[in-house]
Amino acid sequence: MEPDPVEKCRQVQALWQAFQRGQLVFTPEDPPIPVPDPGRPARPELVHPRDLPKRSLRTVQGQAAMLHAIAHIEFNAINLALDAAWRFREVPGDFVRDWLEVAADEARHFGLLQQRLQALGHAYGDFPAHNGLWEMAVKTDHALLARMGMVPRVLEARGLDVTPGIRKRFAAIGDAASCEVLDVILREEVAHVAKGNRWFAWACEQAGKPVEQTFQELLEVYYPRGLSGPFNCEARLHAGFGEGELRRLGCCF
């Protein structure tokens, strides 16, 4: 619930370090309450995705706007990971560890993007953004199966699909520093999606449901129009998606 991004990132790193030292104990309690809105700063202004302006990377303003959009995703991903660890902490094994580690990674990614924004004369909050990521967190706060299916397997996996194209655009304008940041994010997001795939499969096993069929059933509820490509088939495969479901998306192996 910390609203200041810099302080949130500091606290996330402290939380992760404390967990690694064995200084935290997570115990099942009453079901966690819904969180309609996590802590966030007054800016950026949140608008409908269709109201976000299109900007060209040929301008500094456009470059900053693109980096800002990615920073907003990473900021929301911090909250998503923390909420998973807190909301579903009764899950055995390394579940809490996995999502606290993801939160720490996302906080570091956000910091890297903030540095790039500052180099371009901007900061987080300077451009409008949308709230789609957290809206999905609210929609799936009732069940681990829905949360792991829709957030890592859809929203975070979408990052695997679009990041290479964004990197190519920054490379075309000679922005090597932003390319390096995007390389870090893409590499580590593969591991994040892999964690989501692992825990989705675990939840399916606990419910006695087949993984791929259950995912398709969830898509019919949350994404009745289906998923849009293009898809980063290689990254998705490394992240634990099955070849069968990837072929249905149009991937060839």
C-alpha cells in the first residue's frame, strides 16, 4: 500500500532480504480482504487504453513515453507479485519465496527504467497510463487458479511477445542504454512467467483439472475474443508453455 514508488522499491528489497534471512514468517489467516487500489502516486493519470496517445520514437518525448509505459507495467508488477505472496500464502513450498523474488526483480526493473527516464528529462508520472494490470488482479483475487492463469500466463507473457519489437525500435535509433535495460527485463521475465506456469500447473493438479483445457476455459471467461499475436514462441517455450498450446497460437517447431 506504499504510494511512493521509490520508497515502495526500497521496502520491497528490504522485505526480500528479510525473507532470505529467515526473519519473516507467513502464517495462514482469515482470507485476505480485496484490494481495489494498491498504493500508488497521484500521477500518472489513469485513462482508458484507447485514450493513450500514440508517439513516435523519433522524438525524445516519444522515447520517454515508451519507457514510461514499460515502467508503469513494472510498477504494477511489483504490486501483483506482492499481492500473490500475501493473498495465497497458504500455498505450500516455495510459492511465497517465488513471488517475493519476482517483486524484488520488478522493483529493480522499475529503478532501471526510472534512470532511463531521468536521462531523457522525465520521471514516472509524466505521461498517462492505464490500469488494466491491476484490474485483472482484482478480477482474479478469489482463486489461485485464475490469478496464475490470467496474470503470468497472459499479461506477463504478453511482455515476452512485445519486448523484442520494442528493443528493435530503440536499437534503430541508437539507444543502446535502453536496449540493455530491455534485455535484462526480457531475460528475467521469462523466469517470472515460468514461475506462473509452474504454480498454474500445481493449482490445476490440486483441482484435478488438465492444464491446457483449464487455461482455455479461463480465456473464455476473461478473454472471450482470444489472445492477439504475434507471439514470442521461443521465449514462451522456455517459460514452460506446452508445444501443443503454442501450436494452437500459430507457433511452429
